[in-house]
Amino acid sequence: MKNFTVPTREEVSENNQAIFDNLTKGLGMVPNLYAYFTKSETALGDYLTLQNRKTSLRAKEKEVINLVVSQVNSCDYCLAAHTVVGKMNGFTDGQILEIRKGEVSFDSKLDALAKFTKDIALNRSKPSATATKALFEAGYTEANLVDIIIVIGDKMISNFLHGATQFPIDFPVAPALS
């Protein structure tokens, strides 16, 4: 298999160097995932625009989606990164493990979201009527549905990029599910 390398700041364009500098200011680092996007000149800026778009979803809801999709796709990189982000958003280690399974016993609305997300991801874009009904009964709207699917798409992009390249994980490795 080809050995995929993560570009350093010195190896990217001036435009991407500016994005690296902003990421370093905000995050204290440039995650390898973001750095790898610079293999394509405009991909990092495009991806960050997608990730940072205004949405009807709360940060915790986005993290539920990120964790569930990354688990379905077995993306060790995204599971590691979103375990860290999930904790920053107030989830405990135990809650994060539960979310990754597509179950949320501690919040019924997030439970409907996790189950819907797992169902649509496993069924390749076609959620069951049961999961969809439960999502709407939990209080989600059609506007939320659009935003949920955009977050799923965002996470599929990063899961697939890491799955294809297997560049190094630069976050603490997420624990395996039991």
C-alpha cells in the first residue's frame, strides 16, 4: 500500500498556510485530517466552510452524529478526534461509548437522533420508517433533517479520507467498544 504523508505548513500553498495559522491559533494545532486536505489546493477551505456553516443543530447534536457515523464507518481517526470534542461539549467517557453504539439512555431526544443516524448510515441513505418517525416525534423538524444529513455527509467525507489513506492519528486513541 502507498505510504500517505501529511503535509507540513512549509509544504502547502500560501493560502493554505494562512488557514494553518488560523487553525493553530484556534486549536493549538493543525489536525492531520485538516492538513491532508491540502493535497488538493481548495479542499481544506471548502471543508472548513462546510463544517462551520450555520445549522439548526446544537453542538452536542452534531457530536452525536459525528460519533455514530464514525463508529458505523470504523474510522479510528474520527472516533479519536470526536471523543476529545465530545468531552469538550460535556459528554462523559461512558456517554461517548453509549453514543457510539447508537443508543443514548441519558437523553431521549439525543437517543432518537443517534438511532436515526445509525439507521440511515447503515442502510446507505434509506432510514427505516420507525427511525424517521421517532426522530420527528422527539421534536426534530424537516429543517433539522436537512442539517442532520449535511453533518452525516461531512463526517462521511472525513471517514472516507482517513479510511483511504490511514495517515497517523494525532489524538488520543478512542477506546474500543465492548
